[in-house]
Amino acid sequence: MIREVLITGASSDIGIAICRQYLSNKFRVLGLYNQGQPALTRLAREYPALTLHQLNFESPENTEDFIQQEQDRLLACGIIVHAAARVDPVPFFDLKADDLLKAFTVNVIPSLLFTRTLVPAMIDRGWGRIVNLSSIGVKFGGGSKTFCYSLSKHMLEFFPQDHKSWAANNVLINTVRVGVTDTRIHKVDMEKDMSQRVSMIPMGRMATPDEIAGVVCWLGSEQNSFITGQVITAAGGE
């Protein structure tokens, strides 16, 4: 089995949890991040198998240059997890074209570029897994200020037609529609009251980053041997 994993958005709370789960199972991880976090730095000290690379997805050229420069390392990866995300809270009627472009550039384009680049090598080896992270906001048309974010995440639930032919070579692609999760993004605004939002969740609580990571890592492993082209919702019943 291929033991190399590429994870984007590695510095988010969910990204760190995904890195940790793979690392604890003896995988080697290439973690891409834009803004570092102390927790990610500590994880890299704890696990020498974690290689970190700072990469700003706001310019597609950055991603393309990285792919060209690190092609050998990338092609060795048998698993891609796309957890990178940009969230700019903008009310729907205040949206500008630039807001849409920024969201799609960060949240969609890197996943497509990495998938396009790595899948042929996965097919040649006869094994590969791709897991994209979407959002429960897709189901609700986004929140009052997150339509743009949710629209871009919806694109990660749109699989290329070719994915059906990949399955014959044991290359599987799926998306996890992530529910409300207890991450620091909800704690930035001290006046934000999450109790009403949590009351909408049948299980009556937010997910933990580790719970989401568990779903992602299972789909992106040899344990997932027969699921592809699916959107799996992990949202406590929403």
C-alpha cells in the first residue's frame, strides 16, 4: 500500500486532526498550509514523517509552480485530502465578482490541479484515494454570510465523469460534507452565539475535529475498498 499522503489545509483544526490520524498509522504526510499554527509545528516535531510546506493558493500559479518543482514527491502520494478553505463572511447582496473568484481559487482549483496531476500515477500503480472536504452549508444555501463559501464547496461534490473509469484501477474519489465542527473559526468572534445553530443538529452538539478526521481517513485508506463518487455527510443527522 502507498504510505504517502498529500493534505491541503493542514493548519486548520480539522487538517491537523487528519494529519495526526495518518501519522499515528505510520503514513508519511506532506502537509500544505497558508498560515501556520503552533499546534501544527508541534505535530511536526512529534512526527518526523510530517513534512510541511507553506503555499498560498490565492494564486493558481503558486500551485502550478509547486507541482512542477515537487513533482517527484507529489507523484509518490497515493492519497490526496483537500481540506484547504477560504471563508470570507460577505452577505449575499454585497457579493462582488472578486469574492467569488477568491473562494473558487482557494477552495476548488488546488483540488482539481492536484487530482489531475496525481491520478495518472495512481492508475499506473493500481491504487489511489482522493477525499475532498465540502460543507453542510451546501444543503442550506450557505449561512447569512457564507453563500460564496458554500457555493465553492459545492463544486467539490462535482466529480469528473472520468472517475468511473478510475475505479477499475482501484482509484477512488469521494467528498465528505462536513457538519458544524468545534473549531477555532467559531471562536474568533466573541459575540457569536453558536447555541441556536447547534440546536438545529439532531445530535445536539458539534462534531469534534477528530470525528471528522476519522471519516476522512477511513475513506482515504485501504479500508475503503468499494466506495467512490459519493458525498458522505458527517453532520450529526442534518
